Amino acid sequence: MEVSHKVVLHFPPTATGQPVVYRLSREYGLVFNILRASITPQEEGLMVLELSGEEADYRRATDYLQEMGIQIQPLVHDLRKDEDRCTDCGACVGVCPTQALVLERPSMRVVFDPEECVVCGECVPCCPVGAMELQF
């Protein structure tokens, strides 16, 4: 049966230099569409992919990813910033891997750009007032 999944891949430093997407295509027969990526060799990385192919191949591919130490997060939710709760402390800015959260100058307000967000969720636990929320 043909399946299609949108996923966020969290790469450990040991896997960022590996041909992971190539292997997903070549060895597991998956068709991929890279929706967003932020990967630096020998550092952590994030990639948002849409993967399509046979269900059995997709399962084998996810086993391979887990063996590589790559965490797989289904992209079935969205992230929202509650402007009323946000105190513009900037705690989220430092953990955002794609700069979807930035400090606007000179106002020093935290600005959220959902187009840059890969929904990794790193900002949620670091927000002291709970202004960043995952929505399902």
C-alpha cells in the first residue's frame, strides 16, 4: 500500500555528514520532498521531509533512521505563539534552529515567522510563560 508522511528528522552530529536522503531514495525506494532543512556538518540538524512509497519500505526506512540515531517526529501539528502571554524574554530565540523566532530591533520584541518554522518544538519547554504551544 502506498503511503505519504510528513516528518521532522532530528539529526545528531554523527549523522549530519551521512547521505541519509540518498539512502532513503536508493535503498528504500522512497520519493522525498525536502520542505525545509537546517543541517551543519558535525552539528545537530533538522530536516522536514514528505516521504512517499510503499508502507513496508517506509517502515524499513524508519528503522534505518533510528539505527543512525536520527529521531523521527511526525508533522501532524502546528506551532503557535500566544502574543498575550509572551513577555518577549527571548528564551525561545536561542533554541530555534531555523530563526523562526527572532528578536526584532530596536523594539526587542520576539517575532515569530511561521514560514520559517519546522515545528521541532524546541521552543515549547524553554518558554517560561507557556506562550509557545503545539497545536494538534
